[in-house]
Amino acid sequence: MTTDLTEWKPTIKSIPFHDPSLPTQLTVHIQQLAEPSYGCYLWPGAFVLADYLWSQRHILKGKCIMELGAGTGLPGILLACWNKEKSLKKCGKIYLTETSTGPALKNLSMNVHLNYVSDFVTISPVTWGLFQQHPESILNVLNDMPCSLNYIIGSDVFFDSNLFETLIVTVAFIMEKYPKCIFITSYQERSSKRSIQMLLEKWDLKGRFIKDEEWGGIDMVRWENEMQGKRNLEIHSVFLLEIRKKDGPGTE
């Protein structure tokens, strides 16, 4: 892995989130890299998922949460910042996972340090579909957890259709251990021919769209300054999905 990230011309975006109980707005700082892989800059799905999680912050406060394919880490780091504001160091652990291929994992670690939430976050290299003893097996994360996993999150992780089943198998594996766990993900529709429904059924999972009426939807005015050009339009093609184990009881 390349250790020097400066060759990819890093830039930092500061993203504010408001809550009336806080003396000042909560701001998450995210470093992006001009690097040709998927995980080193902010996609529209990250903004949508972060906005949704922020709307649910009082429910998610103190929960044990794992982010798959964290990339720059905006959604998970946002939750860690909220736990930090509420002094939830002994609970509410956030587990950020990302492949060790390329600079994404190191950039993710940098973003954790930029936001001073190292005490609230665990970062692990994970390759989807690895369940045996391996340095990047999801087993390593699950076995080290001191608490029951409540939620899995992921922004735009259904990007490469070749990895759809690998991701779903990984989620199903986690839910075998934690059947009450719920997976919340943002999904950008890039083709009407791409569907995960059959894969969900194959692996004994079920999914539903989270409707805007349930949480207020994305605030487009708010994001006008965060996104530019084509990406401002792309955010309209992002949907939220809730996936859980079929006939599972749901998280507490």
C-alpha cells in the first residue's frame, strides 16, 4: 500500500450538521483524494445516507454499528462524532471496514483522526466474502466485538454488479450471528436492469425502500453547496434500502 497520500492531491471538505441541543453545529471533515478508485471521494449516496442517519441520531445513539465499504467514512464518522458529543465512549462503538487495496483504508484512518474520534471508532480491513481465518475476514471484526451488532450501514456499496452477491453473502453471514441486525444502505440506480431482489431471496433476506415521508427526505437546498454540476442531479437517483433477515425480529 502506498503510504504517502499527497500524490493524490488531497482536499478536505467540511460538512455541517445541525442539532438544537448542541452549542455549535457539528462539522465532519472528510479528506478526498484525486485517485481513480471508488473509495476515496464522496459520492451522492454518502450524503443521502449521512442525512438519513442524522435524522435518526437519537435512535442510533449508543448503538453498535458497522459500516461496510466505508470509503471516506462520512456516515460512520458522523455517528462517531455524535457519540463523542454525547460522551458515549463506553458504548456506541462504530466499526469502519474497507479493503486494504489501494489508499482507501489509509485515507479512512486519516478522516477518523481529522475528526478526533479514534476512541469511538475501530477501523478494520475487510474483503467481502472472506469467512475463514484471514487477515481481512469479517470474522476478525465480529469476534472482537464486545457488544451485539445493531446495525450495518453502507453508502453506495451496490456499485459493481459483479460484487452484489459477495456483499449480500457477507451481510447474510453477519445476520446469522446477529439476527436482529438491520442493514441500512443508500443505493444509486444506474440501470433499471440491475436488481438485488433475487439475491436477497436466495440468501434468506428481505428488503424495503425507506420512503422520504418516513424521515423528511434529502434537503436539496442544503446540499446545493456540497455538490456541483452533474452530481447535484445524481442525488435524485439515490434511494435508501433497509435489509434484514427474513422473518427476523429486527433490532432493539
